[in-house]
Amino acid sequence: MTTVYFVRHAQPNYDNHDDVSRELTEKGLADRRLVTGFLEDKDISAVLSSPYKRAIDTVGEFAEKSGLEIEIIENFKERKIDSVWIEDFDGFCRKQWEDFSYKLTDGESLGEVQARNISALKEVLKKYEGKNVVVGSHGTALSTIINYYDPSFGCEQFQKIKGLMPWIVRFRFEGERIVDIKTYDLFENT
């Protein structure tokens, strides 16, 4: 069995509008300890991440403590919305969840994000078969992965997890066949 723990990044600094370099806030940096604590007894063989700073930094403390290098996987990056900052993010999200092909001029559709992320995940399943791995991820990218395996996960469920940062979703596989999906709210017992 292969287990993949997707870790949605901790709280980012939304004042930085650059998706690639957006860093964690002080709260986000502090909340990384919840991720590290959760993962420390999971027998992790590899730490992978989106190339975006907030995702790398969220899993970075665990990787360092475990003596593991972070492998950057470009296709795990978050959805590109557009070349400009979107003020009505909720309205935009609703349109995308209603139509997986909807996108703005310079952006990606949820269908494109899902295809890119699932392709990367299938490569991970081949490379790390039978192992436990961690992937530093993002809310929308991760939600499209959940939706791929559980189509009932849609806009309503996405809205419920929007504020959960960090958030962990465990996927277990036999080969490429999904066995189960389990979510973890790291703040439940804090």
C-alpha cells in the first residue's frame, strides 16, 4: 500500500500577490509545528512539494527534522487564476466549480489543474510504490485531486476547507487504485 499525505500550506501572506514567492505569515510559520508533529510517526520516505514558497515552507520543518530533501514537483503547483489579482475570489471559484473548463484569459481551468496534479500523483505512485510520502500542496489543487477520486467533493466542500491552513488529506492506494481518503483538521485538538 502506498500512502500519500497531501499537506495544504499554512497561512500565507496575502499582501504578497506573487503566487510563487508568497511566504507564510508569522502564524503560518508557527503552525508548521502542527504538520511536523502530525507527520513525525508516519514512517515518511520522501517529502515532495509544489514549487511555491508557502508549500515548501510548510513541509520544510518536517523535512529538515527527518533529514529528508524536499523534491520539487512543478505539476503540484496551485491553479493559475490570471495575471491580475481577483477581487471577487468567491464568485470566481463558484464559476470554476460549476464548470471545470471555465478560466480567465491567463489562467487555468479546474479541469486543467486536476489533470496536471493527477498526472504528477500517478508518477509519485509509481516512483514511491509501497512507501509513505508527503506532498506540500494548495487548497484548490488538493481539492481537485479529492474530486477526481470522490466527485461529490465540490464547491460546497471547497468553501468549508477554505480557511483550514494547514490541512492534511491522506490518500491510500493499491497500485493506482484508491483505497481510501481521510482528512485531518490539525486544529481540532489544539
